[in-house]
Amino acid sequence: MRDGLGAVQKVLLLGGTSEIGVAIISELAQAGRLTNVFLAGRSPDKLARVADQLAAQFPGLEVSVVPFDAEQPGEHQAALDGVFAQGPIDVVVSAFGQLGNDQNLVDDVDAVRRLLTVNYVAAVTSGTIVVNHLKAQGFGSLVVLSSVAAERARLDNYVYASTKAGLDAWACGLADALVGSGVQVLVVRPGFVDTVMTEGIAPAPLATTAKVVAEVTVKGLRRGSSLVWAPPTVRPLMSTMRHLPRPVFRIVSKKAGS
């Protein structure tokens, strides 16, 4: 539960090795009042390394590891129930996801199914479980990492973009539905973020870092926002891109992917 000054004390990160997610935890810990972090993911070794990193960086922070496989949505209820059974959670960050290469997904039905399962089905179902717990405790925030790709799908990322568009629509609608409940849903739309996940991909205009996304996210949490862009300058850019005629946008997409 947040302390008397409103500072976050307990955080659950779904996608416990996500660079953006870990950066958000670090940003929250800078205030010095974060006491407990739960890292949920499917790789025990990677989770342990992140846990050790956070514990070393912030002495006194208690970091726990939780088994969580985004490709197995049927297992999420039990995993999340177990976390919330240990006490109220102030902030849950949903940061897991796959990027995918749509040029390779055209003929690979199994790969498309995995991408849809992880990025949309698992994100929405786990988010629903989380929100039910937050409503039951009467407070808390769910941070959903969307993408500027949700605004308009390019020809080289249309499957990925469709998953983010669906997740984004769900989270935005949920945020409106929960107004007045004491539960906040914050949708974060990052532009291109320089992380291990995007290694080898040519940076898009206004590329940013995990730290910048974290700073924007934490400001949004403190303000009670329902939507933030990271960096904020990508908002007018995507507004322009969204309104380009399709033939023009197709040319721009080809150049961006080349």
C-alpha cells in the first residue's frame, strides 16, 4: 500500500526481465520508499540476475521471483492470485511481449498464433485478473505498455501492430470504465526504444531509451494520467502519420523498413 506521502511501495512486473519494466522499477525506487518488487517471468536464471541487480542497486529492497509464462494464459490466474495473497500491490506493470518480423510471419501460422497469444490474449487476460484484484483491494495502478505502432500499422509490422492496437483499445476502454473506482490504468505508447529486443533494427525517428520511457511513465502515474507518449514528441509525429493518405503512407513505410 502506498505510504502516507503517496509513494509506491510494492510493484509487480509482468515480464520481469523487460528493460523498460526494470527501468520503471528503478525510477520508482529513486524516491527511496519502494519496499517490495515481484518479478514475474519464465526464465529463472534471467529473473535471478535482474533480482540481484535491483537488490544491489537499492539496498533494503526485497525482490521476489514469480514463475509466469505469457504463452500459457491458463496458468496466470493461479500465479497472480499467489502474488496478491501476499498483500496489496500498488502498481502492476504489464511489460511482456514479442516483437516479431512480419515479413517472416506471412506464411508461419504458428508464429502468428504465438504473437497473438503473448501480445494480446495473455496481456488482456492477465490484465483483467490484475484489475479484479486491484478493485478488490480498492486502489492501485495497472501500467500497460502499448506502442506507437497501435496508431497505424506499417507493412513491415502489421501483425505486431494489430496486437498492440487491440491491447491499446482494451486498456483505454478499461481506463474509462474504472474512473471513480480508485484503480488507475495507464497506457504507455513508446516510440522506437533502444533495447536488446530491438537490437539490429534500424532506429525510427525520435528513437528513445528505456530510462526516458520510465521517466514518462512514473510522471504519468503521479499525475493520475490514463495515457502518455514516450517521448512526448512522438505524439504529433504519429498524428501526422495517421492522417497520411494510404499510398503516401505505403511509400513512407517501405522507406522506413528498407
